[in-house]
Amino acid sequence: MRVLLRRPSVWIGALLIIIGGVSLACGGATKPRDRVHVLTWDGIVNPVMERYFDRGIDTAERSQARAVVLRLDTPGGLDSSMRDIIQRINASEVPVIVFVSPSGGRAASAGTFITMAGHVAAMAPSTAIGAATPINAGGGDIEGDLGRKVKNDAVAYIRAIAERRGRNADWAEQAVREAAAVNETEAVALDVVDFVATGLDDLLTKADGREVEVATAAGGVRKVTLRTAGAEVVENGTNLFEQVLYRIADPDVAFLLLTLGSLALLSEIVHPTFFAGVLGVIALILAWFALGSLPTNWAGVALIFFGFVLLLAEVFVTGFGVLGIGGVVALILGGLILFSGSDAPSFQVSRWLVFALAAAVGAFLLLFLGTLVRLRRLPAHTGRESLLGAKGTVRTRLDPRGVVQVVGERWDATAEDPPIEEDAAVIVTATEGLRLVVKRDPASIKLLPAAPTSADDVTPAASTTPGSET
């Protein structure tokens, strides 16, 4: 298996398969012509919704659809994504009907802007719209001059949207300044939306015959009359890539993927296993997707990577922990400012997660450094010098040359005291190039039995007493 993974052709083939799958998942499609395309979004307004909506409009334009229906249920989201979606509605060559649905849903905050920007705006029973006051990252009011600046900008923007579509600009301003919100019947009475629809069929029937202005390919505008009653409907839902991206387009998930992926690569560099490296690359790719779908402060990303560079340097450089501590500090600072460019509290990394992960990395670093310091104090042995004194086994008879197995490897060897038979135990005494010099292992030599000491077994010696006769 390891040999297979080391083949470049295997990695290239796997990469091509992944790229092909992603391309199929991300690519646009052409739907049957002259139909109504239905998009559905239930969640926060973010770059994933922006990408999905843009793809849906592109598909509708290529298919010359009669209209696009956006079924919307959202608590709000990013101002930047909201503005991009509205710009795409204004540039659409196909009428866009925004339908606040299902029953019990809402178009709050950024959803209010998007709903009022639709060529046709409708709401399902028991739905709400409004509460569009900008808030800060902590979920509270933006105070001082900055608060007035942000609020006035939002007021001017929503009034321009309402006036362009012929809707109640005064109420739209109240929704921003006073966080005004109304239900579907009040919204129709106040001329915030066009009508209430009980479902998709009712929506298409009531929208039929309305005259709206859409953009042209040349950059101008033209008037079209909606012909939606009884039209065939095409559901254009989110694709696999958008579903995965929406799941990971969460600040906490993005931070975890970024840090754990970097930690896996650091582990792979220090102790190669291939497994950690593959997981690290996958995590970093997913993290990059998530960061591209969030209001990322790239200085935070740079700090996180710099922190892991310092941690890696601590492994190979004797820094007495200074580099490791600097790496942990950089990791904390990077996590805290990773999404500092957003005013929405849902786009911030949990401080508890940042400090908990930094503490875990710090604890791992202390444990690792303790082991590393102990290893650095051991005497250095490199190459064949480490085999001196090692025990092995004769594989082919040494007379005086043959083959031995030492530390699981086969070596050519020369015997100091030949011959040495096969399977005998030996000890390495020296090295000569790529050849080992060995001798018999004294611990394996069997001693001969002791000589007999019994009196019966001893032959009496001749008498040498003076005066005796022979």
C-alpha cells in the first residue's frame, strides 16, 4: 500500500478524479426553455447564497426562462453579500420574483433589502419582514459617528431600492432606523410587497400580467409582461459543492480546519506518515473554500500560518520554548482577528474555541519539547556507527565472509574468528565501508563440562619416596 501511494501516477489520477467531480458539481446547466426557475434559500445571507443566486440567474438567462422565483427565509446576514445579490437582481435579464416563504418564515435585516429589490415581491401567510437596523459584531447598536454613518448609508440604500420598485420608501426607512417589522397583511397594506400568495401556484397566478423592467445585454432596460400563470416550473436547488461549502462556511469550522490542517502538516514534516499529510492537505483545501465564502481578514490567516512556522522552527532550532510560545500567541491573535472585518456576530470565531485550541496546542508543545530535550541530550550516533555492539544472526556461513542479519537488515560481513556456522549469534565489532566485522557472541558459546574429580577415577602416581625400591 505504501509503495502504491508513493507512485506519482496514483496521486495524479486521484487529483484528476477530484477535479472532475468538483467541476461537475460546480458547473452550470442549461434547463428547458420558457419555464419558471425556482431557487430556494433557507439560511443566512452569505457568499454561498450569493454564489447560488448568481448561478441560478445565469442558468435562467441561458435558458430564456419566463421568470426566476426566489423562495426566501432568512434572519439576515452580510451586508456585502446582500448588496451583490441586489446588484445581480438589477442586472438580470429575467424578472425576479422574491417570495418570503414558507409559512412561518421571515425576511429580516438583509432579507428585507433583497425582498424589496425583487421585480415582484410577495409573502406567504404568517410571515414577517423588517427589522433591518445595522448592528455591530456583538449584536448591539453601533454608537457614535460610526453608527450614524452606517445607518444613514443603509437608509439611503433601502430608499433607493424602494423608489426604484415603486414601494413604500418611508416604511423602508423606518425598518432601518427604528427596526420596524410587519406581517404579510400589513406589508401589503403599507405597499411594502405586492401581494400575499398561499403557495407557488398562487404566486405565479397573481404575478401573471404584471409589467416590470429588466436589464438588457447592452446595459439598458426593457419592459416585459410576466406570463407565469400555468407555466412549467423547474426547481434549481443548491448543488453538492454549495451544500458542502455552506456547511463549512462557518467561522468556527473554518478556524478548526485551518489550524488542525496546519498541525497535521507540521506533524507530517516532523514524522512522515503520509496519512497525516493527506488529512492536512484536505483540511487546508476545505478551509480555503470556507475562508473564500466568509468576510476573512487575511492578516489573521497570515498570523495563524506564522504561528505554525514558529512551532515548526521550535522543533529544529534550540529556542528553549521561546519560538513555541510565540507560535501559540500568534495562533491566538490570528483566531481573534480572523473575521474581524464583519459586523455580524454570526461571523465571529468563538473566543472559547480560540483559547481552548491554543491551550491544547501549547500543552502538546510542552510535552513534545520535553521529549525533544531529552533526545537532544543523548549521544549522537549516525550511520553505521550505531551498529557497533549490535547483535545479529549469521545467515550464510562466515569463512571468513558471508551474510549476517543485524537490526532487521542483511549485511555482508567478515568474521574475526572464522568459521562461524549459519544461525550462530554474533556481535558487530567494526565496520569496513559497507561491510561489517563480527565475532561470535560470547553469551551464546556453550562451555565444556568440567573434568571428573572422583577418587576412583584418579590413577595413583608412582612413589618417589627416597629409599624405596622399584
